[in-house]
Amino acid sequence: MQEDSISLFISDIHLSESRNDLVTAFFYFIDKIAPSADQLYILGDLFDFWAGDDIETPLTLSVAKHLSALADRGTEITFIPGNRDFALGRRYAKSAKMEIAPSEIILKQEGILLLHGDELCIDDHAYQRYKRWIRNPLILTLLRHLPKRYRLELAAKIKRKSGQSTARKIMDVNEHYTTQYFHKRGVSQMIHGHTHRPAIHHHGNEQYRYVLSDWDITGDYLKLEEGKITRHQFKIADFQSLS
Ligand code: MN
């Protein structure tokens, strides 16, 4: 990464057909704000659910259109899968002109670890058990071969279940485990989403953990420029009149 390059980070947009306001805000962000950046990192849960690359909807097509236009203008787009859209595959990524990253990326020069964040929530035993099962490559391959109707039913079920757990709130990260994680990865900063608890946490001496907001009533993005991270918050409703 060059010295003067600009990177933007977003997560947990949870795009869906039922939230036109989020779609409008997201397209404004992609069309008007993101082109100023060299890199855009989407840290998971871009979509509220993903039942397969072969299930095209007006929403998935228009998201791909806006993202690929951004890539054509010169912004590199990298997607880290979230717990809602982990099934998003190469075919869709290609149509959106974005790279699918593994579950973690380290920006070496700045010592920043990027991740969705669910892997830090180790106290949610039921979720971690489910994750191990559903993210098993064999299971994933099996799921991808199920008829569309079944996959849509399954996605709705996963969404309902995770909706219930949002009602009892997504569990936060395990602090001790997360502090160890900084050492394990040899980084001084982390950027993640998932918990829907925007904040900056201090771990140990000089370690900082930036938590992105989900997009709901408000949203945010982080900007990395000349080694400094800044947060930019906005009201989703503010975008409606602009577009
Ligand atoms: Mn999530």
C-alpha cells in the first residue's frame, strides 16, 4: 500500500429488499464517497442473507452494478465474509468486481487486522458450534447443491434464528481472548464489525480495536489515511434526499 493511499472500511450493512432506505444510503456511499478511496474493505454482512450466487434478484444485480462501477473507477474492493453472507461465492464476487478475502486480512504496513468479528465472540457457544458445522467445506458444498427453494427456506430460517439472537443481543467479544488475539497476530490495531457496538477499545498498552457500526438508523465508515483512522457517522435518513 502506498503512503498516501486511502482505505475505507464498512460492515454490517445488512442489505435486503425490505430496507430500501439502506440500499439508497449504500448506493450513495458507493457512488459518491467510496471513489475517493484506493481501497474499500467490506468486513462482512453486506447482505442480510445469501442463499447462493445463482439466486439473482433485482437487489443483488444492482449491488453488483454499483460495486463494479466503483471498481472500474479505480477503487479496489475486498470482501470478508460475514455470518449472514458467508455463502457469497466467486461468481457473484466476479460480477461485482470484488475480491473475496479469507476470514482475516492483515494490513502489514499499519499493523491492522481486519475481520468480521464473530470469531472473537467465543462465549457464544451455540453460535460457534453452528458456525463450525455450517462453514465446514463439505457441508457448504452440500448446501450449494440443494435446490434453490430449500436454500431460500434455510436462509430465512438462519435469518429468523439470528434475528432472535439479536433480540437477546449479539454477544460481545471475549475481552481476554481478544487481547491474546492481538499478540497472536502481531498487530496493534483491529477493525471489525458484527457486534453492532460501535466503539474504540483499548487493549493492553498500545492496542486499539475499532468496532464498526451496523447500518440501521445510523451508519458509519472508517477511513485510513496517512496511518490515521477516523470514523465518519451519518443518519441513514440523510441519504434519502441526496440520491
Ligand atoms: Mn455479523
